[in-house]
Amino acid sequence: MTIKEMKARLRAIDAEADKLGAGEGEKLEALLAEARELSAKIEEANARAKLKQFADEAADDPAKKTSGEGGTDPQDAATKRGAALMAGKKVQIKDTLTSSSTVLTKHNAEDVKDTFNDVSSLVDRVKIVPLKGGETYKRGFVKGYGIGGYTEEGADYNVAEPTFGYAEMAKTKITAYCEEPEEITKLAPADYDRVIGSSSERAVRKYLSRQILVGEGGAGKLYGIFHNPASDSDDIIDRKTDIAIEKIDETTLDEIIYAFGGDEDVEDVAVLILNKADLKAFATCRLVDGRKAYTVVNRGNTGTIDGIPYIINSACKAVSAEATEKDAYCMAYGPLSNYELPVFSDMDVQRSTEYKFKQGQIAHRADIFVGGNVAAYNGFLRVKKKTAE
């Protein structure tokens, strides 16, 4: 008979004793004797359980401990936590949902959440010129046409020859490289390997999108839209056509549009390249009556300002930022086909497990041979920061 069963029998004996009447003393004595016997057996069983507990606590194996320091007895652990909380101490309950020993299951997502876009679409919108296997590329362009004039009879005709210029683009090498431990491909539950493998290609595109604007030119470098040669006689974009603005207000977009192009027409296929901070300045610009000065439509990296297409590129400084220094180039406006990007090779993306084989590293690399330069005379209008005088 178990302790539980013996306790149940004691309760039954008590109920039977209550039903006995006068003259049933013998039955009462028998029930009392049975109760004493059961009580003795319960005390013996409890004593044996206590001895077993003491033996477990003295054992070297922590797994056998049920109470005391490091024990597993929930009631004993709860008592300690309660005392600590009453004393104002911090209590940690690890891997549990309640005071029970329910273990928190750990899960890992099967994919990797990407971050915000950091590659301007400018790299996809300029004019790509495939020249596989080439070394250099020269683009001729017209700088201007002559004009006729009155001529007396027998006199020489007026000279009206067009003037030409040339944009040189030499092969440059753009590369990106990264490594990952082999454990990622074997153990990682999410697609870290895919993200790392494609990051080198993305890094190349990200660098190209910046160099289209700020490339310094010369050997091994692209010529950016904001580049000025050492001599103004070599300008493809005449630096005297640059305009400077102090802030973005309700007239800024008109100033840019009408300052670009020739004297006889207004260009209608141009795109404004600018910093995101300046786009916000256009969007928040207000008229005197509080209405928005511009209607800005956002489509990720691109959109329109009063119907004029724009592209965001973080290589542009911001006119609206106080930290932007005087004469820093902040925007460019013009047809994107006026910038040419000759591609002398396909982008080569490779993965290798041989390099650093001893360290168990997997290498990823990407490279491409390209050139770049403005390919039309005054092909873009450039906007500089003007500071208050």
C-alpha cells in the first residue's frame, strides 16, 4: 500500500468511527488499532524518503541533487527566489516560461532580412557601351556650330566651321572581395552564404554609381560628372555654366531647368541627380500661404518633382545641409545618356575554396573593366552650394 492509499484509508477509518454508536466499543478499538498501524507505516516511509534525499545531496553527481544549493526541487528553488526578491535582489529564471522547467525552444529563420537599398539606380540609367576586349574608348562631340554673316561681293565667305571635342575613356578595374568561414555553409540555418556571395557584385555596382558623379579621372579612374580638368580649356562641362544656390526654395527647380541647355530651347528629357536630404527639402518647401511648393512622387530610388524625374545618389552633397562646404557640387541635371560607360569586360564573379584552404575560408570576388566620362559638351548642368555672404 502506498502512502497515498494509507492516507486515504485513515480518512475512511475516521468516517467509519463517526458512524459508530454507543455499545460498539470493540469496533472503535479495532479501527483505532488499524489507524495507529497505518500512521506508523506513513512515518516510516517519510523517514526513508528523507534519508534518500540526504544521500542524494551528499552525492558528487549534481544531477542527483533535488534540493539545497544547485538542487532541482522546484519548491526549494522558489523559496530561494522569493527570499531574494524580498531582499530587493535581482532574480533570473533561465529557459522557463513559469516556475516550471518548461524549456524555451529556439528557432532560426530560414532566410536573411536584407537592409535598405544602398545602390543608386544611376549605374543602370547611364549609357552602356559594350566594348569587350578593348583598352580605350574615345567619344567625339560637337562643342558648337559657327554662324554665317554678311559678305561683300568678291570677299571671302564667313568661317562657320563647327568645333569638336573628345572625351577619353581608358580601361579601369573595379574590384570587390570578401571571405566567409566554411561553417556558414555547413551550419547556418539561413541563407547567409547567398548574401555573402552576392555582396561582392553589389559592392562593385555601388562603387560605380558613386564614381559616375565623383570620379577623379586620370589613370585607372573614371571621370565623374563633377570632375574638372586641370585646365578649363579641357572642360567637357564648362565650369562657367555651373550655378550656385544657397538654399532650396520655391524657385530652385525653375532656376535649374532654365539654366540648362542651349539658347534656343528647353530640354525635356533631363533627370535631376541629388541627395536624399535635398529631395526632402523640395518635398517640405512651402509657399507663403502654407501650400506645398512642389509635388514630389517617390518611387524608391527614383521619382518626380513637379513631373521632372530625379534619382537619389548619396555621392551628392546636400545644399540643405549646413555642414556642406562652399562650392561643393550637390546636384546634376541633364539627360543620363550624356554619360557613357564603356564596358570592356563582363563582370567576373568567382567563388574559391582553395585560397586559405588551411583556415577553412571561402573567398568571393568580383571584378569588371570599365571606363566612364561625360560624352556631350555641357551634357549636364551642375549645382554648387552657395553660402550666405
